[in-house]
Amino acid sequence: MEPISHEGLGRLLKLEDNLQTPHVVFSHTDLKESKDLESGGTIKVGKVFDLPPSPLGLDSEKAPYLQLSENIAVLDNAYSIQPKKLVEIAAEFRSEAGYSRLLYAPAVEPSQMPILAYLGVDIFDDLNVELRSSTGWILESGEWIKQNTQIDDLFSHNRSELNRWILRIRNAISNGKLRELVEITSLHNPRVSQILHHSALLLIEKGARVHSTIRSNDLSLNHPAILDFQNRLSNYEPPAQNMVLLILPCSARKPYFKSSSHKRFFNTLREVENHLALHVVSVTSPLGLVPRELEFCYPAAHYDIAVTGKWSASEIEMLRSQLIKLNPTKHYAKAIVHAGSSSKIMTELVKELGIDVVDTRVDRPSSYEGLEILQNIARMTLSDIPILNTKDRAKGEAKGLANFQYGENSDFLVNSEISGRMPYKLRCGDLAAMSPVVGGFGLTLKGGIEYSLQGGPIIIAENFKLVGDLFAVGVKSYKGNWNIGDQVVIKQNDIVTAVGIAKMVPEEMISMNRGVAVEVRHHA
Amino acid sequence: MPEAFVPLTDFVNESKSIPRDHPLDKPVAKWVEEEVLDGKIVEAGVVILRTRGCYWSIKEGCSMCGYFNDTVPGGVSDDMLREQWKKVRSTLRGKKYAKIYTSGSFIDPTEVPFNFADEVMSDMSNMGIEKVLIESLPEFVNPKNFAYTNAPKLEIAIGLESSNPVVLDKSVNKRLRWSHYVKVCKLARDNGAEVKAYILLKPPYLSEKEAIEDAVQSAIDTAPYVDKISINPVNVQKNTVVEKLWFRNEWTAPWLWSVIEVLKRCEDLPVRVYSDPTGGGTRRGAHNCHDCNKRLLEALKNHRLGSGDLKGLHCNCKSRWNTLVKQSKLRRNGSEPHGYRSGFAGSRHF
């Protein structure tokens, strides 16, 4: 079994050639019923495995939730468990089943398969499809439609459609689009949307951080990566005290500073004296507020939203709470709002906090007139603000970014010798440098050593010459905890030999014998 | 007791609630129904007396039994029992067959005092009642508990539920040993009583197919030791494990087709096997689709009274039942999607 790809808690495993999970078993050929009440029958997933006996006499709301056999863990009643409870159970999937057991959810509806796969279920079956088929319904992209043309063997027709549906789920995982598929199935399915709603925290805590583009909409306000970004904004501090907060609109091109509008803003402002004391924060949905230094960080550079120019009540509420996390009363002397359609809202929100704010009242912020007004207002506002030099500013930028990215383990970067400036040249001595791939500071090998001393996650690998990526088979043990997508340090023989990005969660590395465990960025 | 029993014990206890206050001088219910006596259809008077209730339900209870809801935890005094008796005599007068139920065991002397039972029996005998049906757990079937001075012919209904120990332990939560059951059946018959066995159809956790097979096997096992067998499809009673599983959609009430299947497969047994589904045709009782519930219940009634058979019944939902039964063991519980019995014709969510 080899993990190929992850999203959320879901996994795309390669079991054999042409056999991957999430997988669907067909009841007539792959499932054998038990002989008596105390055994569980068998399931064929490539090989034939024993199933655990069904949960006689057990309360489905009490742990342990899964029935286990040697190779299979069964989530019984997946079709009907209360959404909130299901998420609670999902949090325990791997602690109960481990990583090497396949997780099977019997008799679920096709429409629930994407969300269950997102939460970590590997195997589904066609039992409910058989029941639907016997009543004359046709399966079409996970939905049931009433038959109006005669199909001879409806069940086999629906089975092939179910196969396509599962293929779509697998594809979604490998393309990082499972979340989208789940959102689609949740739209008019209250059960799925409730499960999705309740799973937000779990996905932030344990879900894989896959850097795939978030093609956003209103639903995405609950995307784990977005909630995580928003929450971590409270760790963030602007580069210096008493700067002027400049709120700009977001741009279609990411990171924002690469867009033509933001380039024009920059070119206009650089002519103003002491322009380094302006702190650019972009206003956007669904992320809320993105300070300039964090524009590389996932998902600030990885999302897309249908621009409507209208802000919903929930978005305004979200902007308010993000603004509070930024703590403007403490950090900023004044504010300028130059944000087009969101100017009015942002001006009011900043005013609510009691900060001196100027609204440029420009409808098209990057137009020639708009830029001129911005320049004048910036000049006036900055006139009584203390001068901020390049070096201090760079230091502050690095500090803010390091805190945001590494949280409490960030001291080694904050205290290092910081040079260069945003965006690409910023460095923390020889410990870390800006990396669009990592989405912020990418650690060098030396940085990895420091990070591991500060409590960063360490993977202890077998003793061999590490060339290229680290595979699961070479992992001996680990220290600390991480999610997929986090930076980790590899130690061999007590020496740090590489740093890279984790491609599996800790226990999974131990229990898998195949698959990439760490994508290595720097070798010793 | 093996450890595996424990989860269901907790579950049963957590599902229960303290019964409401009931008037002590009134019986739970009384009615008249048709029954077969010596091959003829007669009117039978049915009475449910309110008592302390089943000792087992106070201790733990069975997973499907909600009769404790009708009981009085502190017990009912002899005077109040006599008051109740006065109110039910009119229902029994002129009948040849009487069924006297309590929500427990009639011959448990701690539940129904022997003196009161003895009075009641001779009263019925004087009224001209020829046969009386009472119910009991096997542990009370002891000749001294039903050595009445003057009584009609006794018929003791004993709940076997299933002859499979796994079903009894892990699904029903009833402590009953097969050998003991056989022994008390013999004991009752040797002391002049007839024995009627209750067998459950689809206790909780069991799938439709397992349920059918279990009921048929239990009927075959028990036939030599009893005089008749009643197949009782499990219905959803308040504050029970069954109700919880039903609310969670982990179990649904059996199909009427399953009842008919069991009866057909028991046709060749030397004893009468019949069924009178409690709550039949409703969501909480055995049911099929809306189109055939009434027809099938009518057929079951005629079969019970010996005035009809179960042949020639048909409905569109039978093929659905067939499909479900074939895959039901693979589903690993007793459930099915909402609305399946009617072919998802309504706009129920799924």
C-alpha cells in the first residue's frame, strides 16, 4: 500500500497496479456474507480480507466506533450517524484503525461518498445503489434521477456510473479538488453540508495542507486553510509600531504585489517621502485581510473568487473580526482606505475601532486620478509619522512572517541576522529564505538544525545515504507533530541530513512501506 | 457473566425512563378479539392489569420491551388489583377464552400475589371461561406458582424470543438458557398447562435475512416442546434500545413479507405457528408499502384464525423485499434507506 496523494483526511492509496483507494466493492462479486452472527464475512479489495463481525449489542455513539479485523476497519452506520457525531468519530479514525487498515463504510449513498472520503474512508460498496436500482432510479453524478427510458440492466448501468463517481473522487484527491467535489455535493444535501460544517476544526487540526488553488465562493468561508490563515493572523504583528495602515483592494493575480494594479500602487507611493511607514494590507474575501508580508503564505496566493463587488453580511462580519485580530489600535497611528468597492465598509470598520482614518473615496483605485489622490493623501498622512528605515522595516517584516509561519518556534529566525527586503530577497541569515513553494520562509539545512533544536518536528530515518526524497520505508521514528505540507527536519545517526516538506502524517510514515514521506528541499 | 454482555446492559438501562404516574385502580387496557378455541372461532376477552411489572425490566430489561412504561415501580396493592379486576369482569363475562396479561409475569408471586391470582382464577371458572392465557418468564414456571384451587384450563405463554444464545445475549438482552426453557415447558405440560411460545422476528441489530432465519430456526427448535408458536415481529416501543436504533435509522421494523416468509417455512411443523403483528402496518410495527399493508394484515388474521391461507399474495414491493433480504446481511445492521418500501415514490430525503 502506497500513499499517492492526500486531501483533508482523505487519501489516495495505491494498493496494486490498477487498484487505488477510494475504491468501491461490488456486493455480488466482492463481498461474502458471514456464516453466523459471530463472524463478519469477507471483502475483496485485490486480495480477499476478513471483515470484522457486525456490532451486535453495541451503542453506535460510544467508543470504540470502528469494528476491526486484521486488515479492515469498518465504520458501521456511516449512512445514518448524526453529522456532529460522525465528525467526532472521524477524529478517531486513525487512532482506532491505524494507517495500514483500509477503512470501509458499508451501505452509504453515493452523494455521501465524497465527504466520507474527505474524512478518510477508503472503501465503499454498491448496496444502496442496488436498492435504488431495484426501484427504477438512475445514478447520475452521485444523484438519483427517476428512470424515463427503459434500461435493461439498470443495476449494472448504475454500477458503472458508481465506478465513474468513485473515479471522480480519486481524481479530485490527486488534483487537490476533493474539497470542491464535497462542496458541490453539499449544496443541496443538508446531511453532507452539516458534516462539512462540523468538520472545519478537525480539518484544520489534522487535515493535509495541500497547496492547490482554492476556487472560492461563499462556502469557502469555512475552508480549513482559510480558517487557519484567519486564526493565525492574531499571531501576526506589523513590521513596526506607529505605521500608517493602508488598505488596498485585492487583485486577481496572486501574490498581489505581482499584479498590475499593485505595481501601480507601489510606483505611486514610492515617490512619497517615508513611504516605508505605509503598511499595505489587502482586503479580500474569503481571507479577510492579508498584510503584504503574508502574500506568499498559503492560501493567500492560492485562491480565486467570483468578484461581485457586493459584500454579504457574513463577509462583513468576517472582515470585522479579522480587523480586530490585526489589533490596529495598538499597532497603527492612522489609516488610509483605498479599496474601491469595499472602501465604505472598511472605513466604517476602522472607525469603529476609534482610529483616525481617511477614505480616498475613489471608485477605481488604480486609475490615474485614483492614484493621484492616493499619493496626495499618503503624503499628508505621513507628514507627522516618524521615519522608518529599510533595515528596520525588513527586520519587522521578517519577524511578522516568521511568527505567522512558525508560531512559538520562531525565535531562531527572529533573532537571526535579517537582510534583503520583501518580497524575494528577504533572508534570515543562512537559516531561511523566501520561497514561493513553501509559501513564506523556506528553511535551509542550517535553519533545519536550529528549527529542530527549537522543537520543530524531526523525522528519524534509517542510516543510509539520502539522495532525493525520503520514502516511508526509510522512516525509523519521529519527534513532534505535523500535518501534511509542513516543513520537517530529517535526522540520520543523530545528524540533521535534510529538510523538506512532509507528505504523510507522523504515524502514517511508520505504518506505510511505500510512498514518499518527505519531499526533500535541501540535503546535507 | 462474559464481558461482551455489558454494553447492551448499559444501553438498555440508558434507554429506559421512569414510568409516568398511572391510576392504580384502573387496568392498562381491555378489549375483545377473535381467537381459536378447539378449532372454532370464539370471542376472547383480553385484559392487561397494571402491576409492578416484570422483575427483569426493573433490573435490566430486554432491548425491545417497553411494557415497563405501563407499570408502577412501587407495586400495586391487593386492594387496587381487586379494584382493577372489578372493572374488567364485564369484558370477560360470557366469553369462553380469556387472556390475562400484566406487563410482566402473571405467575411471579412477587408481582401478582398468589391469593389474588387464585381468587381471579376461580372467579373466571365460575363465569364459565374454559381457557385462560397468561404470560410468564420461564423462571416462574413452577407448579406451586399455578396450583390454583379452581381454575379454567391454563395456557402459559413463555417468551423464548430466540433459540440462538448469541441473539439472546447480544440482541435481546434476555438471560435464558435453552436447556432451562425445554425443562420448564415439560414441567408446565406435565402439570396440566398448555404452552405457547413467543418468538421474535427481527430483534434489534439483526438484518432482515438473519431475522427470518433466526425465527424459523427457533420455531423448528421449539416446536416439539410447545403447543403453539406465536411469531412476534418486533415493534418500536417507547424508551427502548429498539426505539433508539430506530430513531438513528440503524434498524427498521420487519417487513410483513418476512412475517409471511417465516410462517410459510413453518407450515410443516407439527404445531400451529401464526402471527398477530403488534402495530402492524405502521412505521413502528411490521409493515410493507402503503398499497398492501391492509391486505396482508387481513390475510395474516385469517391465517391466525384458520379461515384462510397465505397463498396468492402479491404486491410490487415484494421484489424490493427480495432484493433487500438478499443483501441485508452485507449491510451489517437492520436498516434500509428511508422510503425504500414505497420505492422512494414520496419525496422523502435520502
